[in-house]
Amino acid sequence: MATVLIDLDGTLIPLNAWRPVFAELCEEIAREAGVRPEDVWRRARQRNLEQMRALDWRAFDWQRIFTEVARELGLSRAPDVGEALQRHLHAFTLNEGAAEALARLREMGHRVEIATNGHAVYQLPVIRRLGLDRLVDGVRTSDMYQCPKTCPQYFENADAIVGDNPIFDVYFPRRFGLITVFYGEWERSSAVHGQRMAIDLTETVPHAVVKALREVPDAVERLLPRRSTARSL
């Protein structure tokens, strides 16, 4: 039996699922501060990006980020991220084939854990709302380890990882010997994320690329025998 990690945002669920939540937060702050919502989001996204580049797990603490932005704009507080999330949870959906892929991996005898950079306070409500808690054996979040998917303790006892982010689901996991299965368009995504994070990905490739989640179990099964040599690849 192997332990297979699988990403949440952009893999099991659409990457833009959180967009309505962030839009509501930006609109409320903008209304009170007398600025445009896009100005609020620009400030929040810049903080998020700066902290991601520093490999800081607090890059995904959206309450902290929006509170800092609100104070910068002269407000005493920011809207509650968790409350905004609850108002939009009903619209969250799974990507096609997500539930089937998780079920099949477990049927094959593997331990399956969700591995997300998001914090538990935000991600667990989504996981429960979509019934993912009944389809996996565990959840790993960046606040659990006080590091994003960039440190050895995050990947401890894991054999493979599936995800859509070239940095967090391929570059760093490969450094710690995991089999990596990338979901999406590798060439385009690696160029965008490499530039965004200021990390050279020209010599980094995933062990496999899949375009549909239904392909994940077969890819994992095919690659797992290479686990013992992955650290040297």
C-alpha cells in the first residue's frame, strides 16, 4: 500500500471556486474604504504572492491578508472570510472524475490524503461540503506543518502526489523523492508559475502528465514501482 497525496484547489475542485468569495470580500472592503474592488484584490494578491515567494505558509491565511489590506486602507477590520465562504459553499463543485479517481485509488489499496496549501479553517468546510472527507483517509494543510508544500515534514511517509501546480505539486515533491503526477497543461503552466514564483523549472518535469482525473489511478499504479529510485531522478 502506498500513500498518495492529491491537491484540492485546481485538482479536485475548479481553481476558480473561491472567486465569488474573494469578490465579496473585495467589494465590501472597497465600499467601506471608497476604492475599487480590483484595487483591494491587487493588494491582497500582492501580499499572497510575496509570501508564497518567501515559502511562507501564512501566504494562505486569507483572513490575515484581507485584514492587513483593510487596515492599509484605513479600516479597523476586514469581513470574516469564513462567513463569506459559508454563503458561497453551495456553489462549490468537484471536477469531473474526482470522486471516481479517489474511490479507485482506495480500492487499489492505497492510502489517499488531500494535500493543500490552504489552511484547515478554510479547506475543511469545503472538503466536508463536497463529501471528500468520506473519500479520503486524511487531510494535510500548510498550517498543520507551518510550511506550504515545500518542506520535508509535509511530505513525510508519502509516496506520490497528484496536482495542478508545477511548484508545489512537482518541483518540491520531487526534491523529497515523491512520484509526481501533474494534472493539466504542463508546458503552459510551468512557464507561468515558474515566472510567478521566480523558480527555474526548465530542468523539472513531472513523472507523468494527465489531462483527466480518471487517468490518475493508472498513472499512479504505473509509476509507483519507481518510488525507490525517484530520489535520484
